[in-house]
Amino acid sequence: MIPETKLSRLIDRFHAIEAELSSGRTGGSFAKLSREHAELAPVVSAAAAYREAEKQLAGVETLIADPATDAEMRKLAEEERVQLRKTVSALEHALKVQLLPKDTADSSSAIVEIRAGTGGEEAALFAGDLLRMYERYAQLQGWKTELMDLSETDLGGVKEAVLEVAGLGAYAKLKFESGVHRVQRVPVTEAGGRIHTSAATVAVLPEPEDVDVQIDDKDLRIDVYRAQGAGGQHVNKTESAVRITHLPTGIAVAQQTEKSQHKNKAQAMKLLKAKLFEMERERVERARASERRGMVGSGDRSERIRTYNFPQGRVTDHRINLTLYKLDRILSGDELSEIIDALVTEDQANRLAALEHEA
């Protein structure tokens, strides 16, 4: 059973936020209240459906228990009770999922970093495939993307790419992509037709709001230099590229995609804030219960999470032992959601089981 007091408290909070937003007197807290309203809306909807189903079940139970109910009506009510019990159980599960403790960053936009790993040029070509996969997936979700940084090889592969994915809940889904992605295929550069194994790493960071990360100017070292293109060619002759180093942590970020030094600096600061925000989140996570480290979506970047096998046309996600024989559709981004949705469901099931065990 779900505590009625908890539901009432959440619903009251939802209506209070609605009233405040409607008043037009939110001041600088409009964005924060709007986000909280959006997060509570599915909870309130699920609670309303659950309550209504319970009410209907109680009515049927009363009808069955009433001695005045005739035999035919009682039989119909007993059949309806069977269906309503299933409905209540399903709605209770859905509501429990909505009530699971949320990762504070789940509603955030995301920054996706893709780097070619072992495998030389083939790894870089695969990294490019992953970049296009995420761009297409984001498009299908209705999110906006912006390429913050891109370093290409002479053959069109990607040494490193940083993609901003802007949209409510982008991080909640994309965070499961953090890890080592492995590809098995015959490289275009392979004359003998042998299958090679290459890899690329993906790191997904939540994009923090300005209020989440405070950076003191004295803690920064900012260097400017000329942007470089593939093969060492100059992209432009001005010092538009920017590297920012956060002295206390040693974290350094560089941007050279834009022709404007000002724009590159703004992009670099955005990336630096995301890295510092994630560092703090990881510090807090390590301090929490140790069992969370084994959970799906832990973001352990040393872990091989998925294999893309071209000869067999399959994609296997090793964390949930899911294999799909639709490699082209997944790598194009059109059906990546099937894997991500399965990971989200598994994560929810694990967290529900952990909560019920604690209870």
C-alpha cells in the first residue's frame, strides 16, 4: 500500500505550485517552479488514476458483500472485481515508479562526450557513428543538439566530440550511455576482409544551471591559441581557441569550434561547469550506500557496456543481457530507444526492489 499522507502532500504541493505560477508573482523562481511542476505532473496523474481504481474496487466489494445483491448482479460484480484488482495492482506499480527518489539531475539537459578508443582510424570512424546515432535519437525525442567541440581525422572519423543535448529529461535517459562501446566489423581500411574489434568511450554529464556551480575567477587560468583543423591545418589565423584550466582540481577544457573567442570561452565555461558539477555528484554518490555502485546506470566509464557486431547484425547490451538483431536501425538512432527504455525499466525495477527490501 502507498501511504495516503504522502500522496496528499505531493498533490497539495502540485496545486500550490500551480496557483503560484498562475499568479504571475514568481519572480526569478519561475523556471525552478515550472520544472518542479513538470516533475510532479505525472505523479499527480498516476495518483488520480490509482485512487479512482481503488474507489471503483471498493464499490464493487461493497456490492458483493451486500446480502441484498441478487445472484446475477453478484456474479457480474465478482468478474469486475478480478479485472479491477489487476488494474489497481498495475496502477500501484506505476505510481511506485513515479514516487521513486529522483536523481536531482534527471530533469537536466546533457553533455555527451565521445572519444575514439583502441582501434586507430576504425575507432574514430565508429565514434563518428555514435555521434550521429545520438544526434538522431535526440531529434526523435524532440530535443535540440549543438556540437560544442569536434576533432576529426583525415578520413572523416571523430577523435573527440562534445555534444550538447538540450531538453527536459535528456540526462535521465542518456546517462545510461556512459561507458565503453565496442564495435566488431571489417574496417574500410582492411584489405584482407578480417573482422577488427575497436572501441569508443562515451561520458554523459548533466548540464547544470548557473546556480548549481559557483566558480571563482581567481581559480581559473585562461589560455588562447589558434584553432587547428584535421591534419594540423589552421582553421583560422586568429587566436580564437580557448583553454580554461580550473586550478584547484586541475580540470582543463578546450573549445575551438566557433570562430569567435568569446563564443568559445562561453562554451568552455559551460563544459567546465558540467565537469565540476559531475565531480561533486560523484563525490556525494561515493558517500552513499555501497549497493548503488552495482546498479544499472552507475556510469562506470571503465565498463564495457555494449557491443555492436556487424557480421551478425546484432547489438548486445551486456548490463541487461539484451541482444537485438537490428544493428542498422539502432546505430542510425531510429531504434536506440528500445535499448534505453529497457535500461530505464531495469533501473526502476532494481530501485523498487531495493526500497521494498529496506521496508
